[in-house]
Amino acid sequence: MSEYVSNISIEQAAALLKNQSGSIAVLTHAKPDGDAFGAVVAVVSALNKQDINAHGYLVPPVPNNFKELKGADLVSTIQSSEEINQHDFFLIVDTGARAQVGFLDEFLQSKSDNIMIVDHHLSGDIAAKFKYIDSKAGAVCEIVWQLVNHLLDEPLGQDFLSQTIREAIFVGIVSDTGWFRFSNTRPITHTLAAQLIEEGVNHSELFHILEQQERPEKLKLLVRAIASLELLADERIAVMTLTLSDFEETGAYEEETERLVDIPQKVGTVQLVVLISEKLIEKNGISQTICRMSFRSKSGPNAIDVAHIASHFGGGGHARAAGAKVSGTAHQNILNVRETLIQALEQ
């Protein structure tokens, strides 16, 4: 994926959405996290407040706890592109990568003149006529907050949709900053979060929904991940793998790998982490195994850019958090991954 940049301002993005005479589909990457979900909900809520016909769509797997968040009824989980074909305009938030939109890829490639991307990643290859990109934003919801305020004719009040917008933005911010732990947290991030709490967001309730509602199966999957842990290069690299049998035997879901990759960063010497998770897919009627790779690196003077590492495998992301998908099993890919990480550490 090549770098991509804005070709419209945030004000122009809002005006384009407000001037749409047809219906708008708000989309994001497959396997949505809190930032993706929050961005979709916030934009749909704001458009609906303006009496603009808009609906949000998520490509599974979708975390079950999202059902407890405000605005969950404004989004639908879909299984094919046919379910969004009736819309006239498409807003994609929190990604610009074809590899991240799943079965929507081919459909979106045919709609480029009617697509807008709002994102905070460095690269993307989805063909879109309109783009607003701010890679300095800690979460796409920081950008969406600006977009929402340009969309609305009146300031947010205390009505349900206003509170839904506030909660959705907060969910996005805390999800992508790790509850303000990650290096992408900026002063403006704290300022916005403080404003949202002051205006009624219940942060402790959201922490309970987002962080304390796991199934026992996720803990069993965590045990498998830790059991697979390899420490390489003087314990500066951590590699974990999860196979298809790990998911089958624990009963865990694909989306329950979320945050497992962060665990090895607790080790003081570790600078780089990768979690390789196998997944079974069907392609042309044939079942095949692919691997999802999640990369993380610690901040600091010698921090490694994992987005660059992910690009070797056709992926991308941020400097401290990135991902990629490759064909084959974990066993077939592990040697190449190890060598790539060691080379990155030595550069």
C-alpha cells in the first residue's frame, strides 16, 4: 500500500455528506474494534440528527459486548455486499486498505466515485474520490468528533442521539489509546475525554462493558497463546502462535484474540511482539488456512516501526501497532516472520 493523503478538508467532508440527496452507508474494516465501531455509530447518529438517511454496517466478526453500547441499533452486521447495494454514497472510517474490508472489497472498487474515506492510518489502497486523512490522530474518533461538529447545525444537547455520539467517541478514543496508555495519546486526547465525561459519559460503566465482560474461553485462549511464547534475540522479540486447533479446543472466537498481543510487552526486555493466529477461509469453494499477524512495538528512543514490518507481508497500520494477513499455516510462516523481526531489530 502506498501513502495516501487528504484531498478535502474536514469542513468539505462534512459539507459533502450533508449535501447527499440519497442514502449513505457508513462502513469500516472487518473485525471492528472500539474505534471503528465508535466512529460508525457517531457519524450515523450525527447524520440522523440532521435527518439524513444513513445506516452503519459491520463486517464480522463483531465483539459481542458492542451490543451493550449506545447506538448498537444504528448498525447492522452483514454477510455480503448485496446488503448495502441500495445505498448511493459510502463513507469508510478507520481504514483505507482493501485487505481490511473483507468481502466488500470488490464491491467498493466499483463505487470509487461515491466513496469518502476518513482515516488516521498512513497508507491505503481503496479507490476513493474523497479522502480526509490525519495520521497524527490517536484514534479515528478524534477526527470524527471534528466531523460531527461540522455536520450538526446545533451543538450537542442531552437527547439520546447526542449522548450516543459522546459515548461512541469516548469508546473509540479509549480503545485505540489503550485507555490512554499508548504513545498515540496526545494532550488533546485527554482534553476531549475530559469534555465527554463532563458532558455525561459514564467512563466506569464503559470500562466494565469493554474490559470486564470476557468469556472464560478467552482466558483459555490466552493460556494457549502464552504456552506458545518464544523469546528471541536476547529476549527482545516475543512470538506467539494460535492454531486452528487452539480455537477449536478452547471454544474461543477469532475476535477474542483482541489485546492478547499486548501481554508479552510486560516483559522488560521485549521490544517487538507478533501474534500469529490461524483462520480457515473459503476461496473459490475451497477451504484454506490463512494467518492473521498482529505486530506491536514499545515506544522509546529505539522504537521499531511495525507498520514497516507489516508492509513486508502486504499489511500496514501504525508505527506501534500494525497487522497483516498471509496464506498458509503458522508453521509455514513462522520462519519468515522470525527472520523479518530479527532483521528489523538489527537495522
